[in-house]
Amino acid sequence: MAALTAVRSSSKLLTGFSAAYRGLIHGSGLAGASVRPRLPLQPRWYAVSHLSVQERIENKRKAALVGGGQTRIEAQHKRGKLTARERVELLLDSGTFVEYDTFVEHRCSDFGMEADQNKFPGDSVVTGQGRINGRLVYVFSQDFTVFGGSLSGAHAQKICKIMDQALLVGAPVIGLNDSGGARIQEGVESLAGYADIFLRNVMASGVVPQISLIMGPCAGGAVYSPALTDFTFMVKDTSYLFITGPDVVKSVTNEDVTQEELGGAKTHTAVSGVAHRAFENDIDALLNLREFFNFLPLSNKDSAPVIECQDPSERLVPGLDTIVPFENTKAYDMLDIVRGIVDEREFFEIMPNYAKNIVVGFARMNGRTVGIVGNQPKVASGCLDINSSVKGARFVRFCDAFNIPIITFVDVPGFLPGTAQEYGGIIRHGAKLLFAFAEATVPKITVITRKAYGGAYDVMSSKHLRGDVNYAWPSAEVAVMGAKGAVQIIFRGKENQAEAEAEYVEKFANPFPAAVRGFVDDIIQPSTTRRRICRDLEVLASKQQNNPWKKHANIPL
């Protein structure tokens, strides 16, 4: 991918950014005395006033470009990080960024903050709108070179302004987070600013896509804004998310823990599930974010994006005919099926390192964005558990909110048994995935590749949950449970259990019991799956379905 190629030269790009900004500063006159342009002779009173205002405007703009100053910019680069403005320029199409509130400054007058040296045009955040591949997006980028990117009342006001306008016009919001937290000098005004942002996160939820990219520290109350957005990405080794830092943890619980262990990218992408994906460095993250943005509609009023497709929709995939092992206890990789079916084998996986027993992500079918959900037989045999249910439910609800069709690949032997799951609330959490699929009104296509046992069969976008098209492969087994367990219950204490098991397999361990009842629409050859799904998506593009009116549903949180 283009993103991966660009990452290999990330160090050169960082050097280039640094040189470019030094050139900008020297060229702008900040490094030395500026030369005033000669103006036409005009009345003295007018010329003096005009020059004074014009100079102040230009000087403020130049000062805004360098944030906290060249020394702090160089310190940022030494940490392997880009500055706030460099990040915006790399994320957006060249020349499309329109900045808002360049002249805004903080209003604090306590603790010496009113001094001129503590006033920075634009304060500690860069905000505005631009284009990614020609499509409108609103962006804010916190500037760590100004007071550590801390949030002031003015900082919050700038972010709220672009979020309000994004809602007004129907465009996504991307936040590039790099902040030390609330600005202590401003006290409660800073806390009020966070609450103002949180409110807008909630109001925008399900209306426009919201993406957070954590590119530095994000601590305390600040973490709740990324948590309220649709997707949270992190940068390895330089980004941190935690409510309380290591020092507070040590004083309260006497635990010794590093920033990385407590709230680093590995922790949140593999253990907590707070973040959806992590990238190697700033450049890798921003280029991947550009790619990811292409899958999303601009708002809930837009349909899923469609691009020109060079991969034939009628393409057969012969390898799928033999991908499922003959022995139903043998594992295979669901990602091989997904990549074989989607356009150009391109699949943007979400949360690849968390709850690996379920696979979710975005792909395209005949150029149209689709959401993919699939059980992963390689991990825990594809059983549903607490984490996988929550992961799947959140993804399904995002797709439904933004008109993205959902394709589900099913190979699930049931819910994971055990006291840890029961005590942890698997009943409540498993119901979230069921709720999400049942509630969804977007086109839903389901393919049962092998096992579909018990309640997990119902949950995984079955026909009973308003699945639009449900297919089974010849290897599919739709039953209450596996043959061996069923026989032990039905024929307990009887002889010839081997014969009974063979009889049960013959009767139930195949797709026919579901097919004769209309619970699957067809039993298809695996190699034709791509062709069938592309045709179905074309038919379902005009689908219209509404749920009964309600203020809001009460999903079992």
C-alpha cells in the first residue's frame, strides 16, 4: 500500500518538515529584521493607521505558524513527533486547509498569564477544515509546543466551533490529540471546556463520523472525548491514555507501573480495547488515517462511498472451495476467506489485536464500502465471549448508523463457557451483539461457512434477526450443539453411542435442516460467494426499513 511505502521514508519526511519550517521562519522575517514594503503616498493619518493594523495582522499570523517557538518545535521533532501544523498538512490534501480562529488567545489573567510572552495567537490548538481526497473534513490538532497542548477556555471554544459547523454541514470530525490535560491556571473554566466538548461528541454521535488520533499524552478528563468518538487510534511509543498517571497510581494503590504499561498503545489495543489500532509513528498514522477515511460516508444522510472498481464483481474464488477443513475440529483463518472475497484483497481491520476470536473491519465489494464481521476459528474456535461480543456490537452499530451494509461470516460453536465469563456478565454483554444485529436496518448478508451452534447461531445476523440474504456453504452445520455433546445428552446411558452420533451427524450436521425451513436462502458453492454478494448488494441498495418510533432504545449496557 502507498501508506506502507511512505512510512519507510518517515525519517526523511520528518527532516524535510523540520527544514521547511526553518525556511518558513527565516523567510517570514521572524529570524531577523523585516523590510517594510514601500506604499503609495497617501494622507499621513491614513497611512500610519493602515500600516499599523496590517503589520499587526501579519505578525500575528507569523507568530501563529511557529506556535511555542523554534526551540520547542525542535524538541518535538527530537521526540520523533510532528508539530500540530505539520500533522494537519500531512493529513489533508495539499493547499486545502482553511484555518479558523488564528487570532484567538487565552483570557486568563492569573499567575502571570496576562504577560505578552504567555500569549500565543491561536492558543494551543490548530482548528479548521480541509479535504481528504477531495472530501470535506473538520480537524483540530492540539499543539504541544504551546503550554504542553493544555486545554484552556479559548482552546475548547475553538474545538467546539468546528464541531458545531461539522454538524451543521454534515462532515466528519478528526481530532489529533497531543495534550498534557487541563490548563491548571484556568481552573474550572478548563473543566467547563472539556464538558462543552463532551456534549458535542454526544450530539454528533451517529450523525457524523468522529475519529480520534492520539499522538501524545492524553490524561485525566481529556480521555473521555476520544472514548466518545467512533474510532480511537494511537501512535506506538509516543501516545498515552490514562485517567490517572503512574505517580497517582503509586500513591493510591502502591503499584509500580510505567506510562507505557499503564496507558500505552499496546495496552489499549490488546488489553483494554479502548483503542482500535496503533501505528508506528506520526507519518504512518496520518497516512493510514487518510486511507481509512475513504471508507466512511460524510454523515448519516449519505450512503456508503462507492469508488471505481477494477476487480470484477463476477470473479470466482476457487480457493474457497477447499479452505474449510473436512474435520470440523480443525482451524482455518477467516481472514483468508474475507480477503479472497473483497475487492483487491484489501481489508482494513479494526481492533486486530483485541478479542481476536471475532474479526471486524471495512472493505469494498464492487467498489461499495461494506462492514465485515466474522468469527475467527483460529482463536478459541471462534466462540463468542464478553470482549468479542462488545467489539462486534459496537462495530455493527457504527455501520448501521452510517448506512454501511454488513456482511457476516459465521463459524461459531457457541458462547465461551466458564465461571469467568458467567461472573463477568456474558449474558448481558452477549445480548449487546444480538441487540446490534437485530436493530440494524442496513442491508445484511450472512454466510455460514461451517458451525452455527446454539444461541450464537441466532446472534450472528441470522434470518430471524431480519437478515436480508442468508447463505450456507455445503460445509455448514446449523444445530443446537455439536454432535458429540448432543448424543451424550440424548442417548445418555445407552449403548452404541458411536452409531447414534453418526445418525445425528447425518441428520443435523449439514445445511439441510436450516435450508428446508427457509432459515437460509440458498446453499451455495463457496467459490461463487463474491459474485452472489455483489449481486445482492446491488439489489439491496434501495432497501428501506424503519424501526418502531422510540425516543431511544435501551441496549443492555
